[in-house]
Amino acid sequence: MKERMHGEGPLLYIAQPDLPLPKRPMQSVYTTLPSNLSSERRREELKSFHESSIEEKIDYLLDVPRDYFQLRCQVITATKSYRGNIEAKRDDRIEMKLSGNRRQTIPVEDIQEIRLLSL
């Protein structure tokens, strides 16, 4: 019995035309992280939200696209705790939108901690 070779095309018709094989586009460009970054620098880039400073957390929450979702957070000060969305940062104050469409302005230096609650 004759073994089939993988190089043969399918024999579907009695007379098949000799057509050139189509070129398959392959991925020709790819990117990777630069390998010359130190391990400490990579760790800083991959730092989690909980390990970030208060300023970094505020910047992160302000950079989230509002069209997709809003990150609810809890801002804890020495006297009170606020739950809502951080809307803006002006000078050394943040503006939060609390439940019931109330707005609260909080000085950044009074903030002790920021926790993520939900999307």
C-alpha cells in the first residue's frame, strides 16, 4: 500500500489547475519589555495599588477612563471616612462624589488611607 505524503494537496477534482500556494501573513513585529531595566525598577512599575503612596493612588484613580467604569473607594481621614468616587484634584485637595450626588472636598494631607471598594 502506498503511504500518503504530507506535501500533496487534496484530490477533490479530476483535473485540478496548478495554482500558486497563497502566502500566509505571519506576525513580523513584536515587542517585549526592555531587558536592561533593573529588577527594582520593574518592581516599581508592577507595584500593586495597596503598596502605592497616597499621591500615586489618587493619580491612578483619576486616570481611569470614566467611560468604562468608575472605581469606588473609601478615603479615610483622622476624623471621618468617605465612600465614593474621586472626581478631581485641585491644588492640595481632592473632590469626591459621595452617594446621593453630594460632593466633598478633602485636603490631601488629611488623608491617611485610600481603599478600593468596587468598580
